Amino acid sequence: MMSAVDTSILDSLEFDDQNFLVNATDWTPAVGEAIAAELGIVLGERHWVVLNFCRKEWEEHGESPTIRRITKGADVGTKELYDLFPGGPGKIAAQIAGLKKPTGCV
Amino acid sequence: MKTKKTLLILGAGTGGTMIANKMVERLDLEEWKIIIVDRDETHYYQPGFLFIPFDIYRPGDVIKPKRNFLPRLVETVVSDIEVIEPDESRVKLANGRTIDYNELVIATGSTVVPEETEGLLDGGWRKNIFDFYTFEGASALARFLRTWDGGRLVVNVVEMPIKCPVAPLEFLFLADWYFHERGIRSKVDLVYATPLDGAFTKPRASSILGDMLEQKGIHLEPTFSTGRVDSTNHKIVSWDDRELDYDLLVTVPTNMGAEVIERSGMGDDLRFVPADKHTLRSDKWENIWIIGDAGNVPASKAGSVAHFMLDVLIENIERHIDGLAPLPLFDGHANCFIESGFEKGILIDFNYDVEPLPGRFPLPGMGPFALLQESPANHWGKMSFRWIYWNVLLKGGEMPFTSQMSMAGKWA
């Protein structure tokens, strides 16, 4: 059974027009849970492996990691990554981790 | 005899050739020597590959000897590069020579790597699977299309970023025109599978180009990241298990930087050299610079971008030689003619911060080119660009646009 996640925590936060958190420093794991809930994703242990890696990359390099970076750095296969974050794992993981859209798209 | 200092340029494609031509005029050649290294003696006009499958261009239109475009006073070395040793400011070539440098420009470009996708090189490669980002692929596809009598043609972009992100759209627009002219358009289904959530990377252009796909009866399959190719059953399968059947697959494989970048431990996961997106200097080494698509800067991987990088790069290399800090002058400016078929084209002009907007270019209000809308002038602009490329651009000549993007004449 799905546990209810309180998404009211998001009400006081600022999001851009593509629904990415404006200030990455506003993020907490509870914010991540709430964003995921709005996207219909229940976060499990493997999601957190990816999300923690994304946050670490951002803290070290100031950027959201690409899918390739995640699969190499977080030891998660591409297939698994798509299962965890259906529809576009680079973008969705960044969104849940409170980061900017990855810049691979130019 | 006094030892000269060395400016070493790796790669004699669009970026490397332009920088060689500019620096030979700027540096004091009593004090400096300029060396350019490339493994290939042939210069390819890569924007022309798009036209080869449709027999609009012939091989001779896109191939010329590199030596025609390199200044006499620059030493040209034809060799593979074994390894770059940035901590020693030294490069080892495959021909056994070692070159010490004072300033290094990396212009080794990017290339398609079909090996990155499971099944892509199995049975169907160059039989009913082709790329058009290489001369060989585009030429093989031209031969195939001459006798193809129709079916389902899928164009797929395996993953981003790719060189010239508008090229797959142009391919589809030209294919629509080509099959129309051959009288078999009704027998051809055209499908575009892209990992992006729309036709292009930038919202307003994406919406306009998306509408054009629809008007031309081209089916868009967004957020399709190709996981593998099943060439036995003629289908591509996405990472999230969607399948697309094809009779003819025209693929844009993963784009990566040169292998020497990986061998030298200087690249990111796609072998692109991390560099400052405004100064174009390497993040790690202060005498290493990037031009064109060898770096990881988030600008389009296109010749026009290499051209707009040029002035910034020259100034920053000269500043570094003079002991000054580089200036953050590169704004990500890109300017692309998009062929839309039936002798029309679209022009887009954008940078890191401003997406493509409608308007007139390069003269505000006058043009002659219309931004973000179809016009015959844009098509002729694109077709005349080949002459400009060979005769003006490569030689570092003046172009009628500024390196930094201008908002004049645009409708925000």
C-alpha cells in the first residue's frame, strides 16, 4: 500500500516554468519525497542511490549529472534507471533532487 | 639560435583550420611557431553530408584537400595522436614525434560511435540501417535510396548531445520533398524518434518545428531513448520498452569526442574536454583551449558555433600569452539554417540564455533572412553557405555577423 506523502511542504517553494526547483539549497529529502509523490513515484532505496549521487554531483560540480554520468558513477544500469524514473531519468531524477534540468540538450 | 615557442593545434577540421589561419596573422612568427596535427589529409564539409543521400550534393562538393586551407607558414603534420600529456605540456604522436607546446588548442571534434548501441552494427548496418553523419554513411544511403520503393522510414537520435541538432529534422524535411518528387511519398511513412520531449531543444523553435513535422505528415515519437536495435525483426527498442518497426532506419548514433581525449584522461563520459563555457579554457590546464565540438560547453555542436568561438579564443590566448586572465566573452551564440524542403528554409539564431526568436537577420527589420519562419531566401542562404565555408570561413575571413548574439530585429 502506498504511504501518503505530505506535499504541502512544496507550497512555500519556488519552481520554474518547467517545474524545477529554483533554489537547489531549498531542497531536503522530504522535499524530494513530495516532488516524487506529485510525479507519481514512490521512492525506494535504489531511487535514493541515484538521488544522493545527483546531489553529490551538484555539490561538487554545480551541475545535474547526465544519464551516462549517473550510470557510471552510481552503479545503476541504464535499464534500471529508466525503470526507476520512467519517461526520462536524467530530467526526472534532477527534478526530484531539486536540481536544474541537465544541460545535455542543446 | 633562440628556441621558438609553440602553439600546437590538434585537429584540422573547421575549428582547427580557422584558428590556424587567424593565429598565423596574429602571432610574431620570429618568436612563435604554429603546428597543426591531423590524421586525415581530406577536409570534409560536414554540413553537406545532409544533401548527399538525396543526390543534391555529389562527393566532390564536400571533399577538398586540407592543405588548400592551411597557411604555408603553419607546419602541418599528418599523424594520429598517441597521447596528450597536459601536465608536461607535451603531445606524443603516433609517428613517433613528441611536440612540446606553450599553448594548446584542442579541435579534435566529435564523431558518431554506433558501437555504443546494442545491435546497431549487427546484420542491418549499411543494408537497411544507415547514418548520414559520415561521408561513407551518407554515400551508402544515397545508393540505397535510388532504388528504394517505399516503406517505413524511421529516423532516430540515440542520445543527446549530437552534432547539429537540427540535422535530423532537415533530413526528414528533405526526405518528404525527395519522395514527393519521385512520386512515392504516399508509399513512405516518415517517423522521427527523439529522446527530447519535442522536435527541438528550445521551446519556441520546438513548437514551430513540431507543427511543420505534422503539416508534412511526419510522425513524431518523443522521449524515445534507443536502448537497442533488433535488426533481425527490424525494430528499435527504447530503454522503457517501447518498440518501433522500420523498413529503413536512418540513425544518429551516440556522438563522442576523439579517442585520444579518453586515452589522455582528459574527457568526460562522452570524451568531451571540460572547459569554461564563457572563456573556452580547459577547467584544469591554463594553457589548453577548446574550439568547436571537442569541448563540453553546452552550445550547439556546429560550425557556426566554432566560428563564433574564434574571436573569443584568439583574444583569450593572446591575453594568456601576455599574462592576463581570459575574458568570459563567449555567449553560446549559434546560427543555423534549417532546410525545410521544396527550396525553402528556416533560420534560427540563439545563445546560452536566449532561445530562437522570430525576426529578421542579420539586418534588423530588413533581413534578407527571416528568423524562425520558412522562406526561399533562407534556403538560398544555406545553399550559398557552402561557397562561403570553403572560401571565407575556413580562412578566417570576416563574416557579416558578430560573435555575440544581438537582440536587434527580434521579436521577444
